[in-house]
Amino acid sequence: MKSVLNEFVSTPKGAFVVLVIAASLEVLGDSFFQSGLYRSTGMQRAMWFVGGVGVLGFYGLSVNLPQWDFGKLLGAYVALFFVVAQVVAKVRFQQSPSTPILVGGSLIVAGGLVITFWRG
């Protein structure tokens, strides 16, 4: 399993797919805790927390199982995390990004592109 995953992330497309999955899992797990803390009570709250722990655990495996230089991919990961977080905020919590979030997010994405593609 590890060798297949390592081979998969050795290509730019494979690394991108794994990073998108990891960012999605991290944001989703965080959103489960948000739901547990502020949008539920009792057993439903406990279920949100259990779900959050499970999803964040799977996120940890997905991002750490491949043997890659995560520092080199951090720019792309942070940009993907920002984009996925905005999508989840809109879909799960009906929160639209404000102008400062969009401007700051544009800088995050631009920085991610610089870190990822600048050769030198």
C-alpha cells in the first residue's frame, strides 16, 4: 500500500489529488467540531466530536503515509486548504466570504503558486 501511494504522489497530478483529499478531510473534520461545539447538544454533539476525531485521524494518515517532502508541497497545501475551507463554509454553514477574506485568500493562493512553481 505504501509503495503504491509513494509512486502515486511522485507525480504532480497524484500529489495534487492526495493534497486535495487531505485538505478536504482536514476542513471537514474541523467543521464537525464546529458543529459539535456550536450547533448541537447531547448525543448529537458527541457524534459530531467522534466524527471529527475519525475524519481528522484519517486526514493525518493521508498526509503522512506517503514519503514525500511535505515542506515543498506546503504552499500548494495551504492554498488548497483555504479554497476547500471557503467551499465548506458556504455549503455547510451558509457563510459567504467577505471582501477581506477574498483578497487575503487571493494572496494565499498566489503565494502557494509561487512556492509550488518557482524554480530556482
